[in-house]
Amino acid sequence: NAGVTQTPKFRILKIGQSMTLQCTQDMNHNYMYWYRQDPGMGLKLIYYSVGAGITDKGEVPNGYNVSRSTTEDFPLRLELAAPSQTSVYFCAADRVLTGNSPLHFGNGTRLTVT
Amino acid sequence: AQTVTQSQPEMSVQEAETVTLSCTYDTSESDYYLFWYKQPPSRQMILVIRQEAYKQQNATENRFSVNFQKAAKSFSLKISDSQLGDAAMYFCAYRSVEYGGATNKLIFGTGTLLAVQP
């Protein structure tokens, strides 16, 4: 099993450009998450989804959009890239909403906005 | 709201020695889950160890163990017989038990960068 796959691994955007970070999982998990990781700040939740067709905002949703048309895919969209969105982005999936099961993380996308 | 604090931005240990990484958290909940994740330079997030708050016994996974002090809201990670491959960023994380959408997200500390000296 591949687990959680994120593409691309790296991307440089100019201010105002848009892009979609792709995330797909093959574990048939209902719960999926997008986090961003800034230096010295830990990981902050951007958006999450509890199943196909259902998404909701996390702590830092401004400037992002998501969709969940299938169980497998949970893309993250940046419409007007800003330097403040320079970060490392992680997608994660889980089989339960809470509990001690570990989140399965993708390997991250490093995004630079200049 | 729950918070997680890691007060050691960087730590260093000699190979084969023991090191302890600190984590404190703040919550009004009586039951929750705590985790330590490892992030090597590859960026992959790897679960190291987990603890349920209702369990008195400290969790252990091979060379990794925790010292869970519920009253003090402390959850430190001890790495014994440190190896070069243990060099990484370590994140402490908290997760609520109760269902409530985003409240069940993992809340991360800011991380501790561990260097292992040969």
C-alpha cells in the first residue's frame, strides 16, 4: 500500500498565482486533514474532511479551499498565492475521528511563494 | 482550548546515551490521547509512541518510553541507547477523546530538534 501520496514535492509560485496540492490515499479512510508546518510553529490544521462531500475549516483556513468528491482524494487549492503561504504542507488520513490510532501522513509539499 | 508546549527547541545527545525531551500541555479534559511523532530530514511524520490518559502505566516502545505525569500535565519522551538514526525533529501532540469535529484534531507542540553526536 502506498498510504497517503502528495504531489508535487516542491513548488515555487509567484504572488497571485494559483495551484492545487494533490493528496490521495488508498487506505479507504474517511477522515482526511491538511496541515501546514511553519518553522518553530509546529503543525496547524487548515481544513479537514469526515467523508466524501463533507469538509470543514480548521485553525488557519484563510486563502485555501478544499474539496472531497471521493474518499480517496482531498486536494488543497490556493487561489491567490501570498508569501505568507510559504510553508510545508502535509496531508493526513485516519480511520477514526478520535482515538489513539496514528494519523497517516504524506511526505509533504514544500511551497515557496515569491 | 488545549495547548502543547515543548520548551526545548534543540537538544543534543551522544550516541548510546540517554536523552529526555520535555512536553507539557494544558487541558480541562480528563481523558485524551498523547503522542510523540518523529520527523527526520526526509519530512516524513512517524509515530514514535502514544499514551491514553486513563492508563496509569507509562507507554514503552523498544528504546522509547514516556514519563506521563497527568496531574502535572507533563509527557516527556525518553530515548535510551541513542542512535544516529534518532536524529530528527520530535513533536509532542494532544488529541481530545470527545467527538467534536476539529476539536479532535491533533494539536502539536513546536518541536524539539534532536542531534545525535557520534
